[in-house]
Amino acid sequence: MSIKTKFFRIINPITKRFSFEKFSGLLPFENLILVYHLVSDEDVKHVKHLFPYRSVKQFEKDIDFLSKHFEFIDWEDYLNKKKTSKPSILLTFDDGYSEFYNVIAPILIKKGIFAINYINPKFIDNNEMMWRNKASLIVSEIIENENLQDKMYKLTGDELKEIISSILSINFENQNQLDEIATNLEIDIKNYIKTNSVYLTKDQLQQLKNDGFGIASHGWDHPLYNQLSLQEQIKNTQKSLDYMDENLFFIDSFAFPFTDHLVENQFFDLISNHNPDLKFTFGAAGLKLDSNEKNIQRIPIEIRNYSAEQILKNEIIYYQFLKSISKNMINRS
């Protein structure tokens, strides 16, 4: 458990007793960027073991709260540093899940709210499944099927808890292990992804673009960047930016998959030199400064069962704590 997670658990019972107005004066920035992944009332097997996604009711509650205390802006407003009467919010979604088209977009269109989708082109049109989604799906199937549990026990000698932990800990480099497990358990991932339409299609991306939403790069196939060499980081990013350019999507921003932790200045220099239109890159470390002024940290909103209000209160207090010990900036080598 990270220090930040422990901090949130300690202060949340305290902060939730007070109205947001008690905290808003301590906001360190006038412009905030929030990041979600998906919203669904369904049991989403390929996600449920990765993060706690919002129900429609929870998401609408978040939006109502944010609308009261912030002004939603679009990408052009952000680039132009539009002056707003209240602090501003730029809404972003990662990974290109189909729920954005089916569930989220109708809500946002009705409320007149813009958002950017940061997608992994490799998975568009549902030809392949992202490795972390494979892990969650496999775990879901094992939990629901005692025969699969018995089979995994015979293969590994581990109890269910250890089996789940082991599968969810498989990394990007060893993702082929997930395919081997799925094959051994006769879990048909290709059939699942086609039947369930896990990701957005090209046609849906074009429709979302026509509806005014942004489409931008989240890396080619969702690697953890600090597990890649510099050359691999550049190749993965460039391939995804080229896809955006070819399809006339946004080429002026990029959001790191997972995290930008330990990504060095050389990466930012090289990718910017190769892509002069690239104006900003985004991490997801919450309220924090970055020594690279064009790399902006977003605030993750899918944390435990916390509402957006609770998360922002906790982020504000955590930032002020970090500032008091001079740890509120990410310094890159």
C-alpha cells in the first residue's frame, strides 16, 4: 500500500465531515484535469479486478458536484488558458472502452460537457485484448468456476488467493503467460472480446469526434513505461501518435498509460523534437507539480468507493502536506 493510499484512508473519515467549500480555498491550481476509465452498471469482468469503476448513478453524482464547484472546459479552452469564474475542469478518459460511446457520451452530450479519450490503437476494433484486461477476465472466470480453480490448483499447487495475486501481478513483458493460462483453462478471449465489444471501434471514434469529443494517444498497447527502454518508449509513443495523425485525431497531447513514474527528461526531449505539435503530456499522480512544465499530472477518480468530492478533498490536503515537506514536485533526471 502506497503512502498516499494510507494517507487517504486516514484523513477521509475526517474530510468527509466538512463541505467542499472548506477546502476549495486551498486548491493549488486553477485548472484541474480528471481521469476516469469507464462507467457501467454491469459486471465488467475484464475490468472489475483492476479498479473500482463508477456506476451511472455515481458518475452523474460526480458530474453534479463538479458542475457546482467548477467550470468544465474543452481542449481549446485549456490550450488558450481560458479565464473562468470558477476553477476549471478538463475531463479525460483512458483506454478507449466501449462504455464511453454507449454510456458516458450520452450523459456528457446531454450536459454539454467535453472530454478527451486517450486510446491504445492496437485494441481499437476489438481484434486483441489489452494484457491487464486479460488478467481481470481470467481471474473473473476462475472465481466463478470451481472446475477452473481445481485445474489451477493442480497446475500451481496454490490456493485461490495466491492464484489471483499471481495472475494480476503478471507484467507487460511476460504478458504471453496470460495467453498460456487462458489456453490451459479453455477461456476464449477472442470470442469474449468480439461478443462483448470491449473497446471502441473506428466508426465509434469517428462518431465521437463528430460529436465534439477529443481522441488522443495513450501509447500503442498500454505498456508500463518505466519497464521499457528509452528506445522502446519512443517507438511505442510514436506509433500511437502516427495513428492519431493518420486518422485526424488529436496530435497535441499524450497521456501515459499507468504512470509516468521514472520517465526521464530525455524521453520528453526526444518525443517533443519528433513531434513539434505535441504541446502537453499527462501523468496521473494527482495534485502535483512536475519539473517538466509541459508534463501535467491528472487526478485519478476511480479510487476505492470515494466520490469525486472525497477524492478532491483528500488530494487538496495531501498536496498541502507534501508542500509542507517540499515533496509536492516530481523531479526528473
